[in-house]
Amino acid sequence: MKNSTLIPTLAVVATLLCNGCSGGSKKSAGGTGAPVLVAQAVETNVSVQIDPLPVGHVMAYSTVTVRPQVGGIINQVHFKEGQEVKAGDLLFTIDPRPTQAALARDKAQLENATAQFNRDQKLFEAKIESQDQFDVSKANRDTLAATVQSDELNLSFTEIRAPVNGVTGSLQFYQGNVVKAPDDTLLTINQIHPIYVAFGVPEQFLPEIKKQMSQRTLKVLATFENMDGQPPQGELTFVNNAVDETTMKILLKATFPNEDGALWPGQFVEVVLTLSELTNAVVVPSQAVQTGQNGEFVYVVKPDQTAEERSVTIGITYQGETVVKKGLKAGETVVTDGQLRLAPGVKVNVKSPDQPTPTSTP
């Protein structure tokens, strides 16, 4: 994986530049030499992430469409639109009277059929009644018993309850409306605890993602505009089984607990997927790294206040900070501005940020 395609989240410090300059400003008082700004190299841990940050789409963990299983008049709506409900909460009551009447009728018919069957059974055992008559009586009793069971089930269906935990959408039918089963949609419920964030990454990241997923759980952060507090954190839980041939990206999904409801279905977020961690990495401000004929280098300020040109091997770069793999130690002072005035051995005059900034031209 190329360095330019990975992002570090650096615990590096906004005080880097100031710390380097504050120490040097004392030495520069009344001094001569090329004016420069400096910073110290810092050792820290670096999170390796995907660059550029993919845009994610927040999706409900599940979306359930609530439909009536018996038709009739809606007697009562037991919730408000947009309300959060729990599985089993009563949502609607459909007028139960027609179903109650049917149940009472069928129970009476079952009672009569059962009595008739008992008489026919005695006659059949006494060989007075034929097998056909006995079978008809038994079938009639059993049919009515099943009808009563169906009526009881339909009566329970007049109370419509939430099938999952979630947030209710807008009402499609109100109290007094007649609904038809099972065609009419009463409302939808979105489950948001937990919740998904779906996003696509270029296919070249797929091997590294699969490798890292086989070793550990990959952390995912979601950031968005006007976010309050720490960004929501989740885990990568899904990698699609094919690359999109149009975009050449692979679809991923991260699952977020979303206990505080910060993420909402349909929302767009920037996704920070951490692939791995670099420990004890040496980091400098990116402007300290220069490119010459022999590759990257930095100017190191030696204790005698002269400049040393130091070849370095750099790693990942993000948000103005660069990892130096080789050539530099933590605590060394590097020049961040004024390099064009320098050459190996040239005396430097370290300026503080509140002094006039050195020009970049000799």
C-alpha cells in the first residue's frame, strides 16, 4: 500500500511548532544567521487510515413496514409520529367488535357440533351409524374448532404492536380510517440502535482490509458537520461480495451502537477507517521535509546553531504532519520555514512565531 493513500490520525500536538520556536528564540536574541522557524521531532503513535476519507451513508439497522393483518376501522392510535418505541408496544387498535361477534358465533356452532359428534360417536360405536355419517360429524366439529382458533388469532390481530425497537415514521392512516389487510401500510419503523454506515472504498484497499479484518476488529469513526462532542465510533462488520464495476469501489458497512442517537438514517458522514497502528513513530511538520536530487531531506539545527542537511525516509502524511521512518530521532530540531536560505554548516537564527516570518527566497 502506498504511503500517499493512507492517513495518520496523529496525537501530535499543536504545540510542536511553538515548543521548537520558544527555545530557539532565546538563542536568537541579538544573533546573526539565516532566519528560520523550527519544530521538534516527536515520537508518538500513528493510526493508519484510508485517504481520502470516504463519504458514508447512514442506514437503519432494519426497516419494518407495519401492515394490518385484519381489516376494519382504526379505533385508536397509541403513539406519536417520530416516537421511539420498543418491541411489543401497542401502536394501533382496530375495532374488535366484528371479530368478537364472529368468535361468539363460531364458538356456539362448535359447541353444537361437539355435542352432535358425541352423539354420533356413541351411535357409531353401537354400530347404529355408518362410517360416513361419523366422519362427516367429526369433520364438522374439527372445522369449527379451527375456525374458532382463527377467530381468536384475528382478535389478537386487532391490537397492532411494534415488532422491533425503533423510531416510528409518519402516519399513513389515522383514527377513524378503514384499513384493508394486508395491503395498507400503516407506518414504517426504523431500528437505529444499532445503526449502519455504508461507504465505498477503492478496490486497491481490499487486500489490506481483508488482511487486517482477519487479525482484529477494525475501528470506524463517523464525523459530520456541526457535530457535538466526540465522533461516534463503530466497527467494520460487512464487506460486499463484489466490486462495483461502475465505480470500481467495494461497499463496506460499519455497525455503530448509536446509543445517543447521534446518527440518523439518510445522513451523510465522513468515515475514518483505521487499518492499523504505527507505534513510536517519529513525526515532524510536513513543511520540514524537502525534496532534492537524492530524495527527501530535512535541515536539522545542531547544538552549535548551524544547519545540517539530513537525508530521511518518510512514511505517511496527513493534516500537515509526516512520519519519518529513517534519518531522524525524536527530540531533534528541524527547520520548518526558511530552508532556501540554508546550506550545510550555515549559521541559523531561530525566530519565534510572533517575529517576522523568514521569506522563502534567498
